[in-house]
Amino acid sequence: MTERLYYQDSYLKEFKARILKRIKIGNQPAVILDRTAFYPTSGGQPFDKGVIQDTPVVEVVEEDEEIIHILREEIKEEINSQVVGRIDWERRFDHMQQHSGQHILSGTLMELWGVETVSFHLGEEVCTLDIIKEKLTEEEIKKAEECANEIIFNNRPVKCYLVKGEEELRKLNLRKVPDRKGKIRIVEVENFDLSACGGTHCRATGEVGLIKVIKWEKRGEKIRLEFICGRRAWEDYFWKNELIKIISNKLTIKDSELGEVIDRMLEERKETRKELKEFKERLQDYEARNLINESSLRDDGVKIVKKVFEEKNFQEVRELVQKIINLDDSVVVLFGFKDEGAKILFACSRGLKYDMNRLIREAGKVIEGRGGGTYNFAQAGGKKAEGIHKALDFALKNLKNFMKK
Ligand SMILES: [Zn+2]
């Protein structure tokens, strides 16, 4: 059984211990010491990092009352030798801020609405806790944050101690009854919250600094709250404040006017998009009429619009074709389109009896392409861009041979 030094003193950064066992976890070397300040992953709190004899500790796990330190590489010290362990204090203190913050927030939710915290997870970026509650409003969250931060500003002492018997345990008004038997460790926020917990905590609530709920969402019958404390909360405030500064400088407005101005901008954008759509349509209409006017008229009264595009996008070309055959009831459109390869698009007014599907299959061969469509609207794509004009000439010359059957 490893003696857990962090139970008595979560501020212990360096300690001496004896090696009890040297083992392998997978391929990684690991050691079990007689005592340790390294916290193993448990109760929602992740493990501590640090070094043992200058060798990095990559993970710490708990197994049968023993704490296993998984090392990046083998250390030379044998069993029974003394080693020095040093924990990564920045990481540890962050975990202390988050975990003590969680107790304060959970205590607040219990005090305000009698809501129990069913689980807690201290993540790399944010912490989460799950509660069972029908719904949670903006005002309720604000109220919870306000009360929780008040507890921080009070700078109340946080004490950790062991309770031996069930008798003693029953006397305490614990926020949640533990399922463990035997000795139970209690974390007490003075005159506010009593919880059974094995985690590392700040010595007073003031060290938590700040609690901020980032967001919350309903998950089945639970609500999951995302929150951050301490330095994480300051860092979050810092980048968000920077971002708002940048945006309000760009828009040359006060940050407090941001919401209003963005609403106005979105409204304007909607209007502009509507206008642009109308203009595009009118332009396309004009272009379609122009192309019909410039078409060549054949003896049988059929108009031929033949053109190769390079600058338009293909969707626009398709729309233009549709417009042309809708505007005129005796027009044949033979379009080519150059991008990385070649595309051809043949169409005719609904009243005409040509078969554009069969025609494009033949003409498509000139651009080494494939495609098809209906009798009055067909398209094909191929690799040979230099063949486009030839494909259109072929179609023009052979149009009469491709009548609808
Ligand atoms: Zn806890």
C-alpha cells in the first residue's frame, strides 16, 4: 500500500521515497514507491506529471491500493534505493483550482436548488459536471456563478481529513453519500460544503480565483455544465477580451455596441444578397436575349446559339442555357466550357424535335468525353479541351441526323 503524501499536503512538490517494485506496464517501465506525492487518475481528476530521479513520469495509475508511476524510460536505481520525486507544480495547481472550484460549484447547486452532482470530469481544456435537473436558465446560471464566486471571495479555509467509522460519517452532513466503506477522506469548505473526495485541493477558496460556466446542455435527464476556474478562467477572459477588442476596432465601435451593430450588419447583408440575386437574374436575362439576337438563323427557322466560355462558372452556364431555351421556342444551344478539361452542353427548345442526348454522345467523342441527358438538355465532360470547337462544329453539321425518334 503506497502512502499518499498528497492526502496530507497537496502543496508538497518534492519528496523522497524508496522503490518497492520495478514493473512493466505494457512495454513501459514503471515503479511503485513506499510513499508518493504523485496523484493517480481517479475521481474525475487526471494524474500528476513530473519526474522521478529526472526521468519523466508519463502516467500515474492506481491499482489495489498501490500507486504505479509509469516512466518514459528505465531508471537505474534498484529496489530499496532511495529516489527523489518532483511533481509538475503548474499542472498540479491547475488541477487543484479546477477540483476545488468544482466542489464550490456543486455545493452552490445543492444549496440553491438541492441539485446533486452525479459526475465530474477535469479535462485538458474544460471541466464538466453532470446534474439532474429539468432545465437551467441563463438567470439560474448567473445566480449560481454569483454565489460560487462569492464563496471564493470569502476566502474560506478548505480542510481535508479522514473519517474512520460509519458512525462518524453519519454525523456529517455530506453533499453526497459515498459508496466506499472504511476510512473516508473528507474535503470541507468551511461552513459551506462537505464531500467525500480523494483529490488535491487548494488550502482556501480564494486560490480558486474565479469560476465561470462556459456552457451547458441537456443530455437525457441530465444537464452537463462546462466550466473553468483559476488561471484557465483568466486565460479564457484574456483571449475573448482581445477578440472583442480586435472586432470593435475593425468596426470602429464600442465593444458594448457590438451585438446591436452585428444585428444591423446581418440585416444589411440579407438585403444585399437579395438585391444581388435580382441583379444577377436580370443580367442573365439580358445575356440570354443578347445571345438569341446574335444567333444564326437557318432556312428552317431554327436559331443556333453557339459559343465557348472560359470565364464563367459551369453552374452559371447551365442556368444561362435554361434561360435561352425558355425564352425562345425554336432555338438550339451548343455551348462549350473550358476548365481543367472540357465540357459541352447542348440544348434545344421543348418544341423542337432534336435528340440532344444522342448528339452529345457522338460529339463527346471528339473531346474524349462521356455524358448524356434528356432529348432537349444534355451535357458531357472530357479531357481534350482543344477539341471543344471541333465538337461544336460536328454538332452543328450533323444536327439534322439526330432527330427525336
Ligand atoms: Zn472531489
